[in-house]
Amino acid sequence: MAHQPRNLRRRSTISIPGQRQIMFFDYATTHTEAEVTTAGFFDTSRDNLTKDSIVDAVVDINGTPHRVVLRFTAVPTSGSVTVAIDGGLAAT
């Protein structure tokens, strides 16, 4: 079963003038953590995503459900959307 965009719901958006938008999402899925962190899993939602946006997810809801916080590390116009388990943004 593929990612269902309707299960990815935007909770809020922060817009700082001159910067990209950062969005916060809620997501629940029967997919495992390994599946949702695979490059390309969120490709069907690409048009609604921005780099460094955050997903508060509950994965594997029909098996061993657990919460994971993801951050979009790349949202290219072509190629795979990628995520990482979020441990906080590093200072640049």
C-alpha cells in the first residue's frame, strides 16, 4: 500500500518574511518507520511540502504503533522527497 496524502494533515505554518515556510503536520499510517523514512515515500505529497518542515507521526498503527518525529530533508521538484528522524536542527 502506498502513502495516502489525505492522512498527512497540516497543523500549522510559520512564515517569516524573506524565509521559506516551515509547516507542521500530523500523520498516522499502517506503514513501518523503515517504510516512511525511505526516500520517495512522501513523493505524492511533494506539492504540499517544504524542506525542514516537521511531521509528528504515529507509524505501524496496526502492529506495534509508536510515535516518530520526521523532518523533510529534501523536497526537490523532481527526484525523491527525503526525510530524517528529527533530533533538532543543527545551528548553521
